[in-house]
Amino acid sequence: MRRARTSVLFRYALAAALAAITVPFLAHAAFGDEAVAAPVAQVFPTRQGIGVVWDAVDASGYRVERKQDASEWQDISGALAPSATNWIDESIPAGTTADYRVVAQSSDSEGATSAPVTASRAAQAPEVGDVDVLMTDADRGDGATWLQDEIVGPVTVSAPTGGSRILSAGAIKLRIPAFFPGPGTYNLTQTQVELTQGDRNCTTSGRMSVTELAYTSDLQVETMAASFQGWTCAGIESGLGVEIRIKSTKAYQALSVTPHEVAVGQVRSGTTSAPAPITVKNVGTEPVELERFSISSGAYWAWKISSNDCPAVLPVAASCTVKMTFAPNFIGLSRAKLVIGDSTSRGWHTVFYSATGTSLPEALGVFVSPTFTGNTVRWAALASAGGTPVRGYFLHRYVDGVETTQWVTTNRTSGFVTVADSNPKAGIEYAVSVVNDVGEGPTGARGKAARATEQIAVIGGEPTKRELMAADPLGQVVPLPYELDSVTPKQAVASSPDGRTLAYATGGSDRSLWIRKVEPSGLGTPVKLWTSWMGITRLSWSPDGSRIAVEAPGVEGDLDLPCVYVISSSGGTPEQIACDVTSPSWMPDARTLMVIDGRVEGTHPDLVRIEAKPGGAPVKSFNVTARQGDPVAASPDGRHIALAGGVGLSLIDSVTTTHLSNVTFSSSIKSISWAPDGGQLLALASNGQLSRISVGSDGDMKDQLPVTVWPSSTQPVFDVAWQRLGLVIKPTAAVMGPQISIAYDSSALLPGTTFTCVLDSARWLSSCESPVTTTVTSSGTHTLQVSATEPGGRRVVATRTFTVDATGPVSRVVGPTYQASAAGTASIQVAATDSSGVASYDVRYRKASYLSGFGAYVQPWTGTTATSMSLSVAAGYEYCVSVRAKDKFGNVGAWSAERCFGRPLDDRAMTTATTGWTRASWSAFYAGTATQTAAYGKSLTRTVQGKRFYLVATKCPTCGMVSVYAGGKYLTAVNLASTTTQRQALIALPVQSALFSGTLTFTTRSTGKLVQIDGLVVRRT
């Protein structure tokens, strides 16, 4: 038996490695717990026996116990010093297995015992040899890895530290556990193994297979033969293998497969590649069995081992060759793995193959998009075709049976290749063929431009030479045919509502407004409409085609203020609408403009709707703060107002003035234009990107991908306008009567176009021929939408808002103003009010006698323009006059309220119910007579029907008093005394609550005073 020896270095290393166990013990000790902690034991094989090693604890000594088979634990070491941490059992026979445990003794107790560990002593100790290498097997063909194949030696083995030791050779370092119990297979965790090669390293779990192992008594590795397979090393996809030989007699197997990756290249479909060889070499120290060669690929049928001269067993240092071919029947990249099953510890080795099946490019179609004077030809941009990179394209043109070709190269690998063809010949057709590494493919189907119906008018180019251009709806610019005498630079553009004419402004030395026919049939001659003092910056063409609104500085004293002018589209002198306003945009009524108005001092400029006539009277303020010059555009139907400010674009409801939606761009917006159908917006940013924005009926904007219409920042686009052949609703009156008639011009559309008309979005009109005629029964603002559908299905829309006056005038009788009069003629005065103006009057009356009801109406004046007329009235009658008026649209108003008045009965129509009355005659009396008395109690009577009565009598200083009775019921007393004498005085009697039918009695109530009765007025109203 050998005595225990203590290694200070080992005790320190083992203590660190087992800190997780010793720390709890120390914690207990710190609190006065004197119990001894249990040590942790390990076993390891030596040439002399089995070694036992443990971590030091606070013990007074140790002993090692052994147990074999069913026997009891036996003390086999005797007492060991407190400093001992290992001991070797030399008494165990070779080929024997035993359990060991370490007992840590305490001075006053039995102490603590480690968990048992099992060890077997080899029947024969391994020999020490001269095989001393580390070998890494990367199998680089089986996936991404940073590991390299390497066989290096001799191996340097470190002393155990922290429970591990490091094996080093060449660029390889391998950290493994410090001890293994002996030969066997061990599953190791991620923390137990670390592999380093050069400047790369990783930790990994894996399996260690130990075939020979022995340690020295001072805990060094004496000899070792093992293989490690790692599974979780970072950056190594397919795992790794390491062969370990430390002073061993064991040979090892190793294969070198080169190259590990083979690029066969391009192989045309239907052909077979040249054989691609790889070399397999035995670089180990014992023969390797080559068990199988298999191919793994998604296109396994295309890959084939064409030859293989490798034997079943490859001798040491021998090489063999395997060749692969690729025979594609498809186009595209194919990958394959050649897997060599072998007897190495890894079990296989891999070669990665790649190849591309190729062919001539397939035929490619073209899309031809027309502008009014040119075409844009588009086809899909391809990065590759037929399995190889695309080198370019041939654009084929066919005119009158003659074919020409144009070579087109581009760096675009996605999206579309576009070619602008300015001023092409009629009937031209286009096709394209693709060229790749194999050659030119077949020519695709021919494409032909459809009828040009719309384009985007563009002002673009180098700043001092900006020119009028066109772009197709996708934004591809097609220059107009070049003209030497064109005035440049151009700086603003607008389209006529029928889409056949453009208005544009020129800058530089000629600051003018021009119009020019630009339509599919060709270009017209530019016509100058107006020359401005300063530059014209914005244009808007009225929806009825009659006028153009422009923004330009004021004249003379207003040069520093932006102003809005309106000029006839046929020329003439412009009207200044207002200054300190910008950004005009017509509303669909063709009579008002949306502007940014800065005229109110002390406030920020506001979005305002104004009248398009001198003074620019505000119609509606939106209370939306804006900057003067920001782009504004009213939608064709007037429902939405687009307002750009900086990088933002807002949509505002024109009725409620609420914000509906917003879109933000990467660059500031300098121009906006509505599609004529109101379903899209164009937004031109200062970086030259043109965006199409879809607009829902609810005002929601959804930004589409921006289309760059000009690629160079040195030649930017300045302004855009959407131009589409369409309808024009001709000018309409400011106000119309209920019988509307609205004409439209459809000359820009194809023959056979059909039309539908909708009034106020709800009423479909049975006839939609121009002029559209119908009856509108309600006054106010109305909207007519005319939709046109061409034979091919293209649909265009025009909208007009207009005001209808369907209400007749409000009339009144203003004279006479009296209740009754003795005059035989009444002067009738009438009046009426109407927003459209009064055209004529109808005047009528009805009358009732003092004993009967009203008769039928009599209308002596019909359609008269007079407001005063004379009516002969009969004595004893009440007359009620009413009037109605007609406006200039034929709207007839309601009859007015009646104005009623009466003419008296003569006194002779009254009965002298008593004696004492005398009849007097005199021209001062009503009808030349009067009935009088000075006696008391004298009565006159008259049977009547009425509610309102007036006594006609003389008033004087010596006149007396009369009492009035209705049907014997006292009504009132009338005092005829007056400081002056009044003939034919009209005295109102109390009004009756209901129609009175009976006898009125007038009885004197004075003596010696004159009572002179001249007449009686009877009225039923």
C-alpha cells in the first residue's frame, strides 16, 4: 500500500473546482456550526492501481474506505493527514471493480462521508507510446464552419485547474474535465468543453469516448486515447470531431476530402457537365473503411457519380478519386451533397456541390403606355433569366413591315425597364428579347399602344430651360417633339377640363400666360394670352373651360403682394380678384375659388373660398392655418380640398371643414393635381418624386409607392397637371329657375359614347342629352353629375354645382293704409321681394256689402309691372285686396295677406226710427246730404252684417252726443263735440268678437246740441 501524498497545486485547483460544495460549508462555519462538510471524491486510473482525489474540508483528518461486491465498507487507507487530498489504492487486484468513499474526520465526532464513486482497475495497464497528436475533423462540406482540419503534435497537457485541464498542440486548444474514471463513454455538458483554433473558440456539449487512459501518481496524464464529438459549438453547423492521442500506442483514422466545396458552374438544360473530381486521402495512421457513397439533393436525378476508384478500405497515405456530373432538365440553381460513409470516429465526410441549370431566356412581354405625343414601352426588369445574369435587351420596333432593333442595357434588376419613344409613327408595334450568358432568347409577343386618353403634363428640365413634357400615368416622362423657338423656362401648367389644351406660364424675360392644344391628334400653335409684370406661379382652369385663374404679383404699388387674377381662356384683359391671396383652385360651380387668404390683419393666412370676381369676397372660411403659396386643389366634385404644407398633405371636407386624412412624404410638396374623376391625387415632391394617392369616397388617402418622374436632382420637375380627355359642362348662369338647362361638350370623346345624368347624387334623369333639362322644385345649391361611357368602357365624369331659385317672390299690399274712406277711388300700392328679381304682379280683390258676405275674387290686373293702380269702390262695400308676384324665372309667389278697407253708406240709407230728424244737403257732406237733429232721444237705424263699424258724422264745438246699440245692446257713446268743425269725421266703433247681424241704432243723448249723421261704414273683417 502506498502512502498518501499531497499536491499543493492540486489541492488549490480542486478546491476551486468544488467551490459550489465548500461554500455552503464555510457559510455554516461562519455562524458557529462545527459540523464537518462532506468532501466530494473522484477516482482515476493509474498504472499502479486506482487513485482517489477529494476536495479539502475543515477536517482533523481523512480515511479512504472501499467496498467490493456485497462486503462491508473497509478502511483501506488508515488515518490520513488533514492536508491530504488524494490517495492511491495499490492493493486492488487488476481487473477488479470497487466502490470508494472518503471520510472527513472531526476531533469530537465521526465526521462526514463523501458520496461513493466506482472505479475499475484495468486487467492490463495501457502502454505508453509515441502517438502524441490532436486532430480536428471539420467536415467543411457539411455546413458553415470556422473550424479547419488539422493534425498536430506533440500535445502539451496542463495541470488540473478549476476541475479542468487544457490539451494544446499547434493552433488547437481543448479544455476537458481534469479526470475521467477510466475507459468508457461520457456525455459532457456545454460548460465542460471548450475548443479553440487560432483566434476562434466555442464551448460545446458532446460525447467523449475514452479507449485508453492512465494518470500518474502526481495527477498528470500519462497516456490517453480518446475521441470527442461536439454538437453545439457556435458557428459550426454540422458538429465537430477531435481525436486525442497522448503518448499512446493507439493509431487513429483520419480522412482528407478535397475540395470540400465544388462549383460546377452553368450547365445548359438537356446537357451534362464535365465530371467534377474530388480526392479522398487517408491522412491517419490506420486504414479507413469507405462504406458508402450517396447523394443528397432536392434534384437528386440531376446529380450522378460518374466514376469512383476508391477501394473499400483505403490504406494509410493512399488517395482515390470520385467524379460527379450534373445533367439538369430545369433552369435554376441546384445544390447537392456527396456523403462518404466511413469508419472514422465522425462516421462520414461531405462534399458540397452547386451548379446552375441554364437556357436561353424565355420570351418576355411588353406593355405600351401612350401619351398624347409618344409611347412608353415597359417590360419586367430581370436580374437573371435562363439561370444566368441578364446582359441586356433588344427592343424591336415594327412599322409598315420594317423591323428595327435597339440595344437596351440597364442596372435595374427588379421593377420595370422603361423606354420613352417620343413622336412615334402611327401603328408602331413593339417587342423585346432578353440576352443572357447563353445568348439571345426568342422575341416576345408584340405590343401596341392603345388609344391615348390621358397623360400627366409636366414642367421639367434644367432650371433655365424648363420645358413642357408629358408623362404616362405611371410617371414615365416622354418629351414632346422638340421645337427650336419654344419659349423657356416654363414654370406652371394646368389642363383644360376637356383634356385637349394646356395652359402654361413662362418665366425668364418673357413672363407670359400661354395656351396650346396638346391632344392625340397633334400639337397646336402656342397662343399668348397675357404678359405679367412679374412671374406667374400657379394656374387653375375653370371647370366650364371659360376662364383661367393665375397667381402673380400685383401691379404698380402691389408688386410685393401675391395676387389672383382671372382671364378668359380666349384672351383679353385679366381681372384682379384680390391681392394678398395665393394658390387659386376652382370649385365646381366655376364661380368661386379656393385660396389661401392673408388679407385679415393680425391673423395667420387662412384657407378660404372666395368669389371669382373683383374684390374676392369671402364665401366661406375654413379656419385652417396655411402658408401663402402652399399648394391647394379642390376635387372635381368639390367635396374635398387638398392642402399641402411642407412634407404633409391633408384632405379637408369642404362642407364641414373637418380634416379627413393626412399623408406624410420624405420631401416637401410643391404641386398637387387631382385626377379628373376625383379618385386619385398626384403629389409632386421637391426631390422629384411623383406620388399617386388613392382617395376613398370618405376622404381617406392611401399612399401608393412614389414614382420618380425625373432621375436627376439637377433637372427637377417643377409642376404637374393631370390631363384626361373628358366632358366639359359649359358655363351656366349664377342662378337658374326651376326649369334648368345645362349644356355639355363631349367632342373629346368617341362616337357612340353613352351618357347618364344624376342630380344631387340621388335622382337619375331619364334623359341626358345636351342640354340637360329637368325641373328642380327646391331652391338652393344643387349638383349635376354627367357620366360618359365610351364604347370601350372608359368612363369620365363632369360635375357642376349650381344655384336654383324655385321660390316665387314674397308679396304685400302696402296701400291704401286707411281702414275706410269716403273716396270713390282707392289707390292700391303693391310690393314684392325676390333674390332673382320681380318680373310682374297679379292683383285681385273681393268685396262684401253691408248686408251680405264676400263675393268671388276679381282680378283686374294680371302680369302688370305697375306697383300702383286705382280701384273704383262703391258706397256701402268693404274691399279686400291681395297681390302675388312672378320672378324672372317664372316662379309665382303665394297671394299676399289681404289689405281691407270700406266706403260708407250714405246717411239716406239709414232709417229715421223716430221723428225729429231733418235731411240737409250740402256739398261738404258725404254724397251731398246729412241727417241731423238737436233733440234728445232721437234714433236712426240700419240693419247690417259686420264686425267692424265706423260712424261718419260732423264734429263741432256745439255738437252733441250719440249712443250706439247693436240689436238693442248698448255698445258705446260717441261724443261729437270738438274744438274745430270736422265734416265727414270717421269714428270707429267697438269691434265685435263675432259677426254681428242685426240692427244698429244710433240715439241722441244731448239736448239743444247738433247731431249731424253723414254715413256708416260696415266691414266684415
